Amino acid sequence: MIPTLATKRNEHNNRAAYLPFGAKRDGPLRHQHILSVKQFTPRDLDAVIAVADEMRIIVERIGAFDLLHGKVLAVLFYEPSTRTSASFIAAMQRLGGGFIPINEVRYSSVAKGESLPDTIRTLEGYADVIALRHPETGAAALAAQYARKPIINAGDGIGEHPTQALLDLFTLIKERGALDGATVTMLGDLKYGRTVHSLARALALYNVKLNYVSPDILRMPRELVAELNARGIQQTETSALQDVLGATDVLYVTRVQKERFANLEEYEAVKDAYVITPETLTHAKADMALMHPLPRVGEISPAVDCDPRAAYFRQVEYGMYVRMALLAMVLGKA
Ligand code: NCD
């Protein structure tokens, strides 16, 4: 039996762990920490996508409005970032709010050895919401244990990147019109790539088929494959893109995460395992969407950028609308 949307998209994990101290759940993502895709219900995803599309229209028509006037976002980044930090800041500015950027932790008290809980308890004295990127898996969940204000996980080591998954879903829907029935192929570093960990979990709420293409040492974590298997998701693994490319509706390419390798020789051996070129795309569907969370470092040739299937710079822009929606929702204004 082909599962219907209603049977497939099961509500799950509505847990108090995602609510800051004293907060009440009274609407999709309202006053919640955003820690993992595991916490999202189908209703949450629908709400983010709908609000993000409203944000897109508002930005196109008037550029900015004062929905979050008087609110402040702290952007606490212990790892490099261009898109995630800039889009959070732009999102807050377009909603009339302020921001505190701490992305040079070298110049903050973190460099003096301050603990994450102390830094969080300090920033929440100034800010209404904190976006946190950290090299350790579980850092956002740890921060949330100490926070009275919502924590948004902007990437925790090799763990998750839930806001990227939301913008990836938004992009998928914008590019394809719908998600149900799609075959999504994830390619590259599926072991260390947090974006694919979050995206696979998010897609598991829809009726999709997942292909994983990676070198043997960079396969999708076994626990994640088992988790999705238990939820009835069809998953196929291979190291050869040509096995699955022709049937792919969305090709999601990722960077080999050099900074996560203990052994640089291992990285060198796999870093150029896949390169998408115009020739690769001659074997792909005419309406396939080619996505990448960026930064790319060689896995998609720039010669592909002018192909209408190359969606990655549209994906970047959608990230701002999705983060506008998230901030508005988490702060109870959407
Ligand atoms: C990703 C990340 O930080 O996980 N970048 C992003 O947020 N768009 C992907 C990566 O660094 O490869």
C-alpha cells in the first residue's frame, strides 16, 4: 500500500524538553527551542513554510517591517559561518529587531575559558532569542537546559542543522511545487554533514524516497538509517551516482567536511570523490533541482551555475525568509 500523506506524516516528539523554562506551547514553534528536526511536527513544517512565503512576499514588496521591533537576537557562533549568521542577522533586521553578533569568540570571554552555560546565561540577559553554532554535538541541547530564552541550533558539530533543513524543505517546495512522491539523492559527506542528517529526518515526514551516495567511509550514520527505516522510509545506498541519478528529482550535494577528519590523509583520499559538471547533468532529469547548503569547495563545478536546475543560490536567499519566519514564530509574533 502506498502510504497517504495522512498516514505517513505522523505527529511525534512533542516534548516539554523543547520549551524554555516557564513557557507554554500555544502555537507552532511558539516559544520553543529549535534544537533538532526530531521535535518538528508536520503542522510545524507547514506553518514555517507558509509564514516564510509570506515573509518572501513582504520583503519583495516593502523590504522590511517592524514585526520584531524591540526584540534582540544574539548570534553566538563558535564555528565559521557566512550564510547562517548573515541570514539570521538580515532576518532580524528586516523584521525591525536588533542583534548582538558574537562570532569572533577569540575576542569574547569564551577565549578566557568561560563555559557555554555561563555565556548563554549572560546573553539571555540582553537578548530575547539566541542562535548558537558550536563544534560539539548536543551543544544546543546543553545550552537549552540553562536558558530561559529560546535557543536556536544553528549547527552542533556533526549533529544537526535544523534551520538549514527548514530552508531546504522550503527550497524543495519552491523548486518542485510539492514534496510527495519525490526521489531525493544526497551526495558527498553523509557521515559528518549535519545538513543531511537534519534534512533526511525532515523528509521522513513526507512521502519521499531517499538515495544516499557517498564514499564507503562517509556513509550516512547507521543509527539514522535505522531510525528512518523504522519509520518506513525507503532508503538506498550506493557509492556510484550513476546508479540513481536518472531517477533523481532533487540532488542534494554536500562538501566533504575537512574539519571533522582526525586524519588528513583520509580526507585527501575522498575529497574529490564527486564533482558535478555540465556533463553530469546531461544524465539527469530536465526538471531536477540541484541543491547544496554551501560553501562548495569543488564538488559542483561553477560551469553548472547557469543551468536552470542549479538552485543553490536561490536556496541561499530562501534561507533568510525561513529564518524570518522562525524568529517571528519562536518569539510568538507569527
Ligand atoms: C553547512 C554547515 O555549516 O553545516 N553550511 C551552512 O550552514 N549553509 C554546510 C557545510 O559547512 O558544508
